[in-house]
Amino acid sequence: MGELKDRFKLKADALGVEIKEILKEHGSKKIGEVTLSQIYQGMRGITGLVSETSLLDANEGIRFRGYSIPELQEKLPKAPGGNEPLPEGLFYLMLIGELPTEADAQYVTSLLQRRSHVPNHVFAAIEALPVSSHPMTQFVTAIMALQTESSFAKRYAAGMNKKEYWDAAFDDSMDLIARLPRVAAYIYRRKYRNGDHIQPNGLLDWAGNFAHMMGYSNESFKELMRLYMTIHADHEAGNVSAHTTHLVGSALSDPYLSFAAGMNGLAGPLHGLANQEVIKWIFEMREALGVDLPSKEQIADYVKKTLSEGKVVPGYGHAVLRKTDPRFTAQMAFGKQHMPDDELVNTVWRVYDVVPDILKGLGKVKNPWPNVDAHSGALLVHYGMVEYEFYTVLFGVSRALGVLANLIWARALAFPLERPKSVTTDNVKQWLAGKEEIWGE
Ligand code: CMX
């Protein structure tokens, strides 16, 4: 094992150096429509996907069917007495493309309530894992256990006509969205509340009921969940969770299989897991400094220490965005309204005052501004949800709305199997030397 690893390391180091040199000299050369740099560096800037549900502008941020987050907060139906949008309304908007009336949003709520039953074997599958398992591991396991309920898989096995794919994908997606809060709340109560579970309340909206089942009866926490479930739902198609769900779905894997795959991607620290990393990083900073509300100077020193240890500053930067994420701004406004004096929330705001200039100073970070994950944890901690390993599950429940709306559309529009072409570095070298053709040139 050790020898094989050593041999691999020698090869990897050598090829890494070679690729760097190739890109330095030839990175802008094109294979077909795309540059060598784009091929090697995460396909940035290549338009190759369709999402009807949302569009991300690098400087303006996300728009859902043309509506910005402040517009959604103004125009989407609210829960009785509430100010934040109902995520059911956003789901309707993403799926249908038109703003829902109050009755439309209520109809989605009632559909989800009716479909929310979770079979016992799903809880048994969660219970089979050690309680110490990461909540995302338990979440993905539960989604896979739910796959026994897939109408798409059963109808496909029975010879479903391809014109009906969207119909089966629709049914599975609605069932899955309806069941996720119950499953996620079960994991939360199992891991952090000694398995003292709370039954659903059929009178509550989707996000309000989720808050209730996790054990948070405070009205303003329910409002936070409605906002949280709305702003995390969708971020066009190229992010890891959305793209993975779409890619796996393109093989006609059913919505359970596709969504579980997307959630494995969300569990990566450069994507959804960043929300737990942010709070972990702030807690560690406070402990290291021995204060609850560090000064800007103390924060600046701690950020520099983080960077000097070869780590990223979690919650900052983005592959597409080039300004402060409007999802961060919406959460900041919520904090100013509901908890202006909270020390942790104020720490997040001080970090925001300090980090962008330091990241700009590195000269390589394309976006020094905060993303959605920089703020969410501090709001949750304010209400007592300190168990930061659970945060990515919250993100995942919300993300279901966008990626599954997209999956239904993908089957309705009969999008084909996704299968881009790849190259080898040897192939590229031969091509650069004029000795070999490259497909797509
Ligand atoms: N802290 C330190 N360095 C950073 C950084 C940050 N927050 N963001 C980017 N950089 C570095 C990159 O690591 C890269 O360095 P190397 O060239 O040494 O590898 C360089 O700046 C250029 O990166 P980039 O083009 O600006 O960013 P990418 O598109 O490659 O990556 C992202 C985007 C989000 C992965 C990156 O900014 C990052 O790691 N941020 C911290 C993690 C995070 O908050 N992720 C959540 C994103 C939102 C979400 O999906 O939920």
C-alpha cells in the first residue's frame, strides 16, 4: 500500500507541474469553443446547462423566475401573521413560472401535508447508523431508504412510456419534498435530543412544521425557517448539488437516487458544508481569543492566521458571484430586525467588515465577498440551535425545492443523458505538438 502510494505521489507531482506549465503557455488555446484552462479548471464560464427555475447574475445575485430575493419577500404569500415568504410559494413559482396566489401556496402546503408519511423502515435505516454519524450521512441514508417508495422506479420497471416520465418524476418529487422535514427533524432529535421525537402538526406550513418537529416553537424561529428554506432553494444549475442531481437524473435514475447524489455533493466543505465550517471557525476564534465579541483588529489577525495555515476563510468567495451574496444581505436584515444585539451575529458583521480587504490583498481570490453560508449559522445559534454539524441538512431540505423542480422540468422537456467529452493530458500534448487531433476542435 505504502509503495503504491509513493509511486502515485511521484507521478501526480510530475503531472501537476507539467499541467501548470501547459496552462501557463497554452491555457487560452481553444479546443472547440472552450479554452484549455476551462477544461482543466472546473469548467468555469462554460455555458452548458439549462435551468428554468433561477438565473445567477455575477454582480446582482440570484433571481428566481426573474424575481430577486427582496422581491420574493414582498410578493410571495406569507404564513398568517408572518413577514417572510412561504417556501411552498417559491416552489410554485419555480415550477409554474408565475407568482402564486395565497390559495396556490396553501394548496401546495396541503399537498405536502397529505404526502408526508414516512415509512418505518426509513427510521430503522437511520437507527442502524451509529448516532455519532454525521447528520448528512444519516440524511442521505434516509433518502436512499425512502427510494423503496419511488413511483418512477416502479413504473419504469413496468414499462412506462417515455411521455409519462415527467408525471412519475412529479409524484416522486412531491413525496420527497413532503417527507424531508420529518426525516431531517428525526435525525436532529435522535442525535441531539436523546431520540425524544415530536410528531408533525398538520395545521402548520411546511417550514413551520419543520421548526416544530425539530423542537423550536418560537414564532420568530419559524419565520427564520421560512426565509432560510426560501433563500437556499436554488442557485441556477451549475452548482455541485444542482448539477449532480441533474446529471444523475439524466440517466433516468429516479428522483430519490438523483437527489441523494446531489446531497452527497452538498456535504462537501467547498459547497453546503461551509455553513457548519463558518460557525466552527468563529467558535474556535472566540475560544482562541478568549472573548465573545472580538475586535476588528483581533479578527483580522485571526483571518491572517487561518490563511497562513493554508486554509480558506469559510463563507467567503464564490465560483460565479462577484459581490456580496443577496442571500447574506437578506439574513443580515433578519438579524438587524430580530437580534441586533446578539454578540455572535455582531461578530459575523465584524468579520464582514474585515475579511474582504484581506482577501483582496491576496491578489488571487476572484470574489472576496461573503456568500450565503457566512451568516446562516449565527442566526440559528441565536435560537439555541448550536449543533452546527446539522446545518447542512437544513440547506439540503431547502435545496430539494429547486433541484427537484428542475428534475421535473428535465423529464418534461425530455433532456437527454448528459455526457460531455473528456481528454487526456497526453492527448493534449500530442495536439499541442501538432501530432494528434482532438475531438471538438
Ligand atoms: N479564503 C481563502 N482563499 C480563497 C477563498 C477564501 N474564502 N476563496 C477563494 N480562495 C482562493 C482559492 O482557494 C484559490 O487559491 P489557489 O489558487 O491557491 O488554489 C484562489 O483563491 C482562486 O479561487 P477563486 O477562483 O476565487 O474561487 P473558486 O471559484 O475556485 O472557488 C469557492 C469558489 C467558493 C470554492 C472558494 O471561494 C472557497 O473555497 N470559499 C470558502 C468555502 C465556501 O465558503 N464555500 C461555500 C460556497 C457557497 C456554497 O456553495 O454554499
